[in-house]
Amino acid sequence: MPDVPGLDNAIQSYLAELTRENESPHTLRNYEADLRDFQSYFTPPGEATPEPSVFNLPMMREWLASLYARNHQPATIRRKLASVRSLFRYLSREGVIVTDPARLMKLPKSPKTLPDVPNEETTNVIVDGDIPETIELPHPKRDLFLLELLYGCGLRISEAVGLDLQDVDRAERWVRVRGKGRKERQVPYGTKAAEALDNYLAERPLSANSGAIFLNHHGGRLTDRGARSIVKFYARWTVGDDTIHPHTLRHAFATHLLSAGADLRAIQELLGHARLSTTQKYTQVSLTDLMKVYDNAHPKGH
């Protein structure tokens, strides 16, 4: 690695390393945004960016205090601190710095919040996408297949828009998914998704330059933002809820499977979670729903 005279070059070198490690574009954008925010804090107007070797624990604590002063949520603070710790760990490993002050910074505890999951009836209304005929939609068949995949396979939005035509085995009904860290997994899809896929491919332009399954109106790959807008549009028109987003459908996928008796480890594999503890939060959602049923229905629940 070349000499790193300032924090700016250090960040560029680290992002280049992440690119070589095949981190997803979404992850790279988050790292860069967090690290540039960190850099901006330590670069007053008209002054040079400090060198990485200058940083010490008091400076790190001052920056952390500024995040709280800006009223960032604990999850945001955890993410920003994790990004900075990763940068300094990289610089230490490369011999750019002798001591790593970020290593001594502890991540703030994240509150254990349960995802807000719509019930099966509400979810199916969204996925069925029954929009009034008076509303002209540019690509309704594409949209319906996207909704079917998000709920029927529990995909992250980045995984869905990252799918290529060659990733789908239409005979066996499997989708090859590239998840976090470019880890691949295979996820089955059901009859309704298969029908939605057939309907969409029948109208998908054969001359499209992109091998992506989901195309935008320019014929290129549909972006994360575009897909999020589609989900929000359908949720607003079908159930009148602007708060529903793609990850809501992923949560619903896991929660409804668990409620129907699916094995937790099988759900872990389908979701692509590295740790079972990440999947276990859905057991809490199911227990919460169970308590609501008890409170509403049992004579002693009131």
C-alpha cells in the first residue's frame, strides 16, 4: 500500500480494498458516507485533513459525543462507529498507524425493537397489487413479480434487483441469490411467483442490453431506489400504508413461515443470515402476536 499522508487518502485506499473484496455497492456507499462524515468533523474550513497517525482516544470520544449531540439514533451511531473502527483496523493491519485508538471505542447498545410485520391478509393484498384500472402503470407485470419475490422468497431489495436472468431455474423453481459479502444461496419460489415470472418475461424486451431480470424504463437494471418506490406505491394504493417498505415484506416472509411451523434454521438459510441469533428475533414477533391473541380472546386476558 502507498504512503497515506492524510485521512482522505486513507479512506480512498480502504474503499478500494473493500471493492477488491467484492463488497456490494450498497455497502460501499454506506461506508463512504460514514467515513466522509467522520472526515468532515475533523476538517474545519480552510484547514488540512489530519493524518491517521494523529488520532487518539480523546479525539474519538469527542467525535462520538458529537453524534449523540446531533441526536442520531443508536443504530446510526453503531453503524458510523463500526465504519470508523473498520477503517482504523485496516490502517493498523497495513502498518500505516502504530496504535489503533478506535479499537478502544465500544459500540452503544442497540435497543431491541421488533419489526412491525403486517398480517398475512394485509401482505397478500399488497402482493396481489390490485390497483384501480384508472391508474396507468408502466410495468405492472414487472412490479407484481418483484412483490412476489420479496414476500415469497424473503429477499433483500439489493438481492432482488441484483438478480440476472441466468440466476433463475424455471424448471426447478430456484433462484440463485447473492447476499451480503457476495455469499450465494439458493431459494425456492412458489406457484404464484412462477406465474408472475412467466407473465413478466412474456413482455420483457428481448433486445434489452442488460441481463438483469428487473429493468427500468430505460432498459437498464432497476435500482434499489426504484424498487423501493414501487413497493411504497403499491402499499399506499392497496392498504393505505406509506410506512411499508421492501424489508417489511422480508420480515413478513420470515414471521409467517415461523407462525406456520417452519424450522428456525431453515428460515435462517432462506434469509441468508450468518448467525441464528439474527433470525431468532422473529420468534419474539410470533410470541408478541400470540400474546395479543390471548389478551383479546381469553376470558382471563382482559
